[in-house]
Amino acid sequence: MSSRIPIIHRRALLSGAAVLVAVGLPRIAIAEQADPLPSWNDTAPKQAIRTFVESVTRDGGHDFVPPAQRIAVFDNDGTLWGEQPMYFQLAFAIDRIKALAASHPEWKETQPYKAALEDDTKALAASGNKGIMEILAATHAGVTTEAFADTVAEWLQTARHPRFQQPYDKLVYRPQLELLAYLRANGFKTFIVSGGGVEFMRVFAERAYGIPPEQVVGSSIFTTLQIDAEGKPQLIKQPKIEFVDDGPGKPVGINRFIGRRPILAFGNSDGDQQMLEWTSAGDAPRLAALLHHTDAEREWAYDRASHVGKLDKALEEARLRGWTVVDMKRDWKRVFAFEPKGAL
């Protein structure tokens, strides 16, 4: 693949340096701007991404896609940031269960709350999606949207990941930050489309990824408008699921909230399969990609047997359909902005 970047794209990449700084990446020297993905090894996935972006942005080219149609969607958990040993939003919910336990003595003997209070991850996993949704409903509802956002922000400042001892929003993937900036510098609009709670992600998405709140699509619980004692209207979160943005729900969510079929979709699990299938089914040039977690040294190695981010059927589908599979160990020079202890 030619490494030549059209003049219009080179100019966009130079202006994109500020975006990289804004999302926490160190400033890249002008001499290095020829490579917009410096944390990626020069393997097939990087070449596929560069080739795709150059082809759809080349004026007059056969595969040119107008900027308004350059929609890129990314899963969040396991695609833009880590997800082991449990989804980070679940870690937040468990911490909230512990903080609220004094007001709910019955939780000490009632599952799945008992498992959360005792850090019994095996029992928590055994409770399945139903148990997890009970915990999310109990900890996310009954408050205003503003109060919930404040609680999430405070948790992100104080909570630390059990393995890396870093704030959870520091476990964003450096190569993906570069990719997001590269796409935006070339006229793409980047969205998060995740099974995670939409209002949880909106607290940190703009600061962590450069993705504003209105470009985050996620699962949601019902919210109602209520007037408080002072006559002030407030939005109150209710303990009832409104929309699950996972699996087949992802194409539905994209259609409902974005209104355009993406030309690029990036995920990491079976929950992203339908999003990649629907993206690939469009007429214009498309890129579908999966992140395969293969690096136990710098992050984790897991796929088919994992209770979090299971990658089984989608991996087979990728091989059949020719989707791009990014092997974390092989294809990424760096994983995080920080260097994990013990990393090679």
C-alpha cells in the first residue's frame, strides 16, 4: 500500500494534532505526522484501515464517500477501553451497592445484592443478565440525571482498577484514540454504540475520546419529567429498562439515533456481530473490524470462553466475511498511554 497521503488529508492530519492532545495523547512531532497511527504496528489491519480511509476520502475516486455519509461507530467496552475482570459500569454499580447498603439491610441476605456486597464474582455471574440489571436499576434510578452524572464523575476520580491501579478512564486504548482522531481529521463523524448505559458513558466520552454526548448511543432506563417542590422541572431516572443497545439492538439504535448506516464499524464481541453485519450490508465501501484480545502481558487474552466480552460466533463470521481482525498482541505497539507493570 502506498504511504502517500493526499495534500488535503495531510493538512487535516496536521490540524488533528490538537484533537490528539485533547483526548490525552502526547503531542506528536510534525515529522511524525505522516503516520497518523503510530501505536499500530505495520501489519495488515493498519494497512486495511489506511487503504479504506484514503479510498473513501479521495476526491474523484471510484470509492469516494461524501463527508456527510462518513459515519464510524465504535463499541465501548473492550473496544475503546478495557472490560476485564468485569464491565466497568458494573464495578461502578457494585460500589454504589456498598455505599447504599446501610439504607437497605435486606441486601445482606438477598441476591444479587449479597454477592455484590461480598465481592462474590462467581455468584454475581451466576445471577446472569437479570441479576446484573437488578443491580443497575437499584443503583441508577431514583435520582436526577444531573445527580447521576455527578456520582459517576466522582467515582471516576476516586475508583481504581484492581489490576492496574489506574482510574478506570485511563484504561482507554491509545491506538483507538489515534484511530478516532485520524478518522475525524478525514471528515468522519465518530459515534459510540454500546450496550453500556448511555448516561454513564456520556460523563467521560468527550474528555476520554473526543466524542460529544450527542454522539453516544447506549442502553437506557426510563426517564420522566417531574416538577420539584420549588417548581423546577427535573429528569428522574426510573427503575425500568427502556432500551438495550446490544446485539440486534445496535442496528436498531443506530437507525433510531443516528439515522445513517455507518461505513465503518468496530467491535470486539458477539454483542457487536449484528452491528458489523448491518454496516457491511450497505452499498458504499465498508470496513468492519473486530478487536481480538490476545495480550495477557499488557492487557488480557480471552475470547470464546470469557464471561465478559465473549468473542465466538463473531470471530467465525469475521473469517467468513473477510472482516478485519485486529490482534492486540501482534498489531498494537502500545495498549494504554501508561505502561502496565511487567509489560514487555
